[in-house]
Amino acid sequence: MGPLLSLPRSPLPSLVREGPNYRPRRPERTAFYKLFEGRLLEYLRAHEERFEPRDGPLRPVVKESVEAFLECGRLTSGLARVRCPECRGEHLLAFSCRTRNFCPS
């Protein structure tokens, strides 16, 4: 394995390293993530006001899936430290939400 590089903007910069083949997903940088992060509460309110009387309440799985997606792939939501036994290099691996709805993890 090649030299280890520090990741920029990491909440734990002294611990996070990446090898030449590992690239964190950084979901919070995608337009898809930003859309849900910025508009989820607005959507839930609008659904309740506009669609619930006619179509019934939003299924709980919808809100749960979006909330899981917003936490997915972020170090602040849980992580595992992965260490190479040969070179002793390590990096932090964020946990996945494990949903199969619309999350790309």
C-alpha cells in the first residue's frame, strides 16, 4: 500500500487516513442529499396539509428512510476503524443505513 494521506475537513483529522484506493462517499456534498436535508420538514408539513386529507397519512417508512439516508455514510453517525495488519495504515469507515429505497450506499 502507498503513503497515507490526510483527509481534509474531517471531524477527526488526526485519525482519518485514506489509502490510494479508498475514497469516502461524503454524501453531504451531493445535490440529492442537500435536497432532502433542506426540504424534508417542508415536505412533511406540505404533505400533512395538502395530501393527507385526500390520500391519508404518509407511511412511516418514508420518513424513516429519508432520516436514515441523511445519517448514512457520515462519521458522526457511527464508524468503524479499519486497520491494515501489514502496513498498520488505518482509516475510519462510516456506517451505512442499509436501506434499499433510494440510498446509494
